[in-house]
Amino acid sequence: MFRNLRAGCLRLHRWFGLAGAAFFVLIGLTGCVLAFYEELDAWMTPELLASARPDQEPLDLATLAERAQALAPEVQVVEATWRHAGRQAEIRTRPWAGAQTGVDPGFDSLLLDPWTGAELGRRTWGDIRQGTINLVPFVYRLHYELALGHPGMLLLGLIALGWTLDCFVGLLLTLPMPAQRTAARRQVKSFWSRWAPAWRIKHPASSIRRLFDLHRAFSLWCWLVLLVFAWSSVSLNLPSVYEPVMRTLTGYQTPAVADMPKAAADVDLVATLSWPLALSRARLLMAEQAAHQGLTIDREVMLRFMPDDRMWLYRTRTNRDVLERRGATDLYLDAGTGDLVTLQLPTGDQAGQTITHWLYALHVANVWGWPWRLIVAALGIIVTMLSVTGILIWMRKRAAKSEQT
């Protein structure tokens, strides 16, 4: 029975590996780059960063958003975020409600000097047609959506789901066959001693054996990390699968804001709190929640207006966050009244939510500093190597069968 199961698993592993090889090479190589996203983006676009002024207080997010709105009245400013350790304010925009469709303003981000509000540049994030200013963001788009939008996200989500399942299939294929006890051989080696060769690369060995050992041994040594990245990819690209599974395993609850009704089509999406009033109100509510929840606020991260939901999102980094360079402590307030809608904590509130945020932090190399980023970059190389060695093993075996026939 084990032999039949193994044969079936081998076929699944082989065909999934062949079908997904090109995607895994792309994901692996782009993942190496994205482990150092901010550093590479800063290196490629130094003109988009302001000189640090440690002796001067930067403007607040609301003031920067209003500066951007004055610079680009043809679009609606909806988000202001600190980037690159505070050396850049990224202001995201969208077309005004009711604006003529098909008219491209040529940008969806204004990048401002945080201390003066002066414009540093504009870009449509991830649009490679704008040149090197978008090279690193384009690599990001390739990595999570193949630069194809929602269809690309869905395709990679399905591949990530297959990758998750294949982690277990591949693990099963490394296990030794059940030992057969015979009269001539009464003593049988233990399971662990029979499994040990799967973890090693034999030397010296033939080229085909070396390929096989590289493929199998690295898969085993990196198995847990590979599973983390596979399943976290499902969470990012295929939440319709991730959430029910995590709900069953951990009691995961969909963030409350995701279930809130959208604003009616006839609601005035402009008549709302101003940016300064929204920021002031958000800071007050966050201070109250921090006192109530025992939070320590490290820094502000982002203020976003959500017209379709008639809400403001105020994001900070607190002692409940695991993300080092950003934050995910999210406070939502009503855009009309300024009342608190909900506070979403990244960790310490629900087990499922805590696990999900840890998976995200590990996936984007935003935890444990440089050591983890180097590991993530190395993992991208390993994923590429596993795909390439898998194809070469298949080609060698197919060629050998052809010679025999």
C-alpha cells in the first residue's frame, strides 16, 4: 500500500513541479530582490528621498496630504504614509468620484519631502513604462501578481495552494520504505538511520545522483520555512481558501472592517472630516485605546481616507506589532462623525490573527532584522535551485528511458 501511495505522490510531485517550475523560478528570483526592497528602491531612486534633518520636526501626515492635494487638484488624495525611515512621504491618489473615465493622470503617487512638503517626484507605482523610477516596484508586482492584476494574483494563489500541498507530498517521498524483516536478517535498521541519507549530499557521486541529493536534501533542510512561505502566499493571494482553513484550525476571524457594508452610491464621499481633523481625532482615539489596551505607541505609519467605506484608517506601530519597518495596529473611525469604528491589533487578541501577522512578517522579511532578510534572499535562490534541479532530474530520467527503448 505504501508503495502505491508513494507512486501516486511521485506523479503528483513531478507534474506539479513541471507545471509550476517557471513560476517558482520567477517567484524565487524576485523574492531575493524584495528581501531588500526599501534599500534597492532608495538606491535606484535617490532623487525621491529627502536629506535627513534630525534637528527639525517633519510636517504631519495631514499637512503633507493637503500639500499634495494642492499640487495635484485633478486627483483625490486618499493616503499619506511615511517611507524610508521618514525620509519620504508617499501620498497615494485616485480619480475623483464621477471623473471622466479613461483619463490617465500619469501617476497615483506623489512623493514629498517630509520637512518642507516640496514635491520630490510622481509615479504610477509599479508601471515599468515609466522607467527605472518604477523598476523595484515592478519587481514587486511581478512577485505577487505577475504584473497582471487580479488574474495574476489568483493564478499565483492557486500555485501557492498547490505548493502547500506539495510540501507534504514531497516530505512523504523522502521517507524510507518500510523495512522488511527476514529470517536471514533479524535486525532491522531504525527508521531514523534509514531516513538519514535523505538529508545528505553524497560525495563522490554521479551527476544525476548529485542533482537528486541537492533537490531532496535542501527540500528537507528548508521544509518548514518553505511551508511557511507557501501557506503565507495562500493567505496573501487566496484568502477565500486561507480564511476557512485557519478558522477551523485556529478560530481565525475575518477582520471586522472587511464585513462592514459599503457606502451607498448616492452618499457624498467628499463631505467628511478634513485631513487635520481626521488626524487629530485619530490621535485622540488611539491614545484612549492605548491606555485601555495597555499599548505603547512607537510611531505613526499612515493615515488613509476610505471614501467607499466612509471611514478613515489610522495606522501606527505599537508593542503589539511584529513588523519592524512598518506597523499594523489599525484604528478605524467614521468619516462623518469621527467616532471609533474598531481597533484591529496585529497580535495578542486572537490566535488566528496573531499567526496570520507572523506569517506576513516572515514572508515580507520584516522581522528579526538583517539575518532574516539574508535568509529570505537565500531561500529565493533555493526555491529557484529546487525547480531547476527538479526539471533536470526529469529530463535525465526521460532521456534514460528513451535510450532503453
